Amino acid sequence: MYKHLYQRFLQAHPDSLHFACHSHHYWPDCTREAHLKYWDDSCKYVDDKWEYFFSGPVLETQQLIAAELNVDSAEQIVFAPNTHELVFRLLSSLDWGKSKVRILTTDSEFYSFDRQITRLEELPQFEIHKIPTLPFESFHERFESALNSGSWDMIFISHVFFNSGLVCDIHRLAAKASADIPFVIDGYHGFLALPTDLSTLQDRAFYLAGSYKYAQGGEGACFMYVPTGAVHRPFYTGWFAELAHLTTVNGEVGYPRNALQYAGSTMDFSGVYRLRSVLKLFQSEGLSTDKIHEFISSNQEHFLRELQKAENAVFNDRNLVTQENGSHGHFLTFILKDTEITKRTVKQLSSAGIKTDSRANRLRFGFGLYQDQQDIEKAVQIICNTVK
């Protein structure tokens, strides 16, 4: 139905069924022209390119993202090459001079963040609390209990957990958290996958995402929405922050009042060009996130029905990570016996022409717009012939 948008990637992999779209998504054809446009604009504007980028392509992309998230202020969106850079700016905004810097999060956050806070926990002033996401039936109650257990300096939580596809009720948890501390949402597995309305959180929550997953523009175009009214002075800072009116006190380094307070330094904006092209493509094709999610959910349901009919011993309802309301991100996760078996199964499927991936003993099947029901049925047939 939408394969015509992805001809270059599909033609480059004619013998492969790509079910790792949650990890390495195929790019629509429009991104190639966008990448070339970045080169042409760099050639055209040369020394004036930064002014052009920020007043043209960057501004337009901010506006497209703001519309997608239903927030009022596009200038509250800042870009960086990766979310880890933005996360560390957030962390560097906390008061490291305190006797204790307390961060509440989960055991299912993305690897860079988890590694970073685990490293910080080696310092005596950092105290990290990770709430297990499983069993998910009691997760929100357990997280709320932790929220009420004391004072925190940062809350960090995913909208869709990367190692399961389970969906967190970010609005519910944000309502329980103190408005005085940063409430940070990792939206990478939710942006352009699950309909996301931040209108009631735009004065309250930070939101991180990027184009490497479901926004389908590839690397180098991550962003953070900064809540209106947020005033911080991250000590990890860069010259892009000088591109706005600065507030200075007693000769200190000045910071802007909008999202540029979290800006870094010179970066390759080709990713922003590619992201912009995808967002505009989806607009022209009438592909709202609601419509995308409906299409993907339908394919996921078809996939599970076909597996159920096949009665596969490994990929079945018993091993599926799920939640009561059936809501998932755009990948389905199965828990296998152990990590080694999972890795071996990923390799077996790859050799048979199905690209998947895993996290520990969890094997993930991702779904994208470039798959149709014939692909689903072919994939299930291969799976059942390969894994028994």
C-alpha cells in the first residue's frame, strides 16, 4: 500500500523482509533528494548558511514537530545529533553540588541513558532509583509510590519502552510528579508511531525523540521539546546558545529563555533536512500518525493471528510481552529462554531472510509502512519453517 514511497531501500534488499524497523528503519525515497538539497544549500550559502538554516529549514522542521506534538511554541524545540547529547545537557543543569542528586527512572531506559546514570551513580552525590517495568500490570502504581517516597531532582521515563514495546501512561505519571523538577519523557519509540498530544504537558515536561526510528529520516536529527518557562544553565553548553537573546547576571555566561538554552555546537543538519522531507511527505500523502498507527496495528494483529494458526512453539501468546489493553509500540516482543538462544534465533532468521533484533532474551519484530499482508504471511511461513 505504501511501498512506492520506499523503492530505493526495497530494491537494495530484494531478498530480505525487514522486521527491524524499530531499530534501523528504511528511509522513504524523498530523503535522498533532501540529503542532496542540504549539499546544494551548503554550496549556495557557504558563510551565511547558519543564518539560513536556523531561519529556514530548522524553523520549518520545528513547526512541523510542534504541530505533530500539539504544542504551541515551535521555538521550544532544539536539535542535536543524538539524544544522549541532550540528556547530558539536562543532567548538567542539575545542582551537582548537592549532597544528594536523586533521579527516578526505570530499568528499561535506552542504553546510553542507562550507562550514563550508572556511571554517575559511582559518584557519591548521585542516587539513582530504577523501577522495574515488569510485571507491567502494577508498574504505574509502583512508579507512583516511588514518586511519593521522597524528593527527586529528575524524573526520566519512556513513552514506549524500547525492550518491550509496552506503552507508559505519561500523562498519568506527570500529573503525580512535582511541577518543580524536570519530568523527562523519552519519546523515541513513540514519535510518529503513537499519536502523542503534549498540549496539557507543554508547560511541564521535556520530550526527547529523533528521526532514526519511526520518523524515518536516519541519524543526526534528534530533538528536545523544552517546557515553556524552563530556565536552566547547563554547564555542558555550546555556541548555538548565542543565537538568541541572552539573559546575564553579574557577568555570568548568559543563556536564552527558549529551547536554545540547551543548544550545542556545530552539527551536520542533513538529518534535519531528511526529517523535514519525511514530515512533509506524510502531510502530502495524508499519513497522520493516527492513520500510520492504525495501519501498523492491523499488520501486527494479522501477524499474531497467523502465528496462532501455525501454533509455533516459540512465537506464541505465552511468550509475547503484552498489556491488558493491547496497546503496543510498533514492535512486538517475545521472551525466549535465554540470551544465547535469542541471539542464535536472530541469526537463524537473518539467514532465512528475515531481519529482526533482540535485547537480552527479548526478540523484537518491528512493523513499518513498507510491509503488506503478503509480507506478513510470508514472514510467518519462514519463521515457522526456521524456528520450531
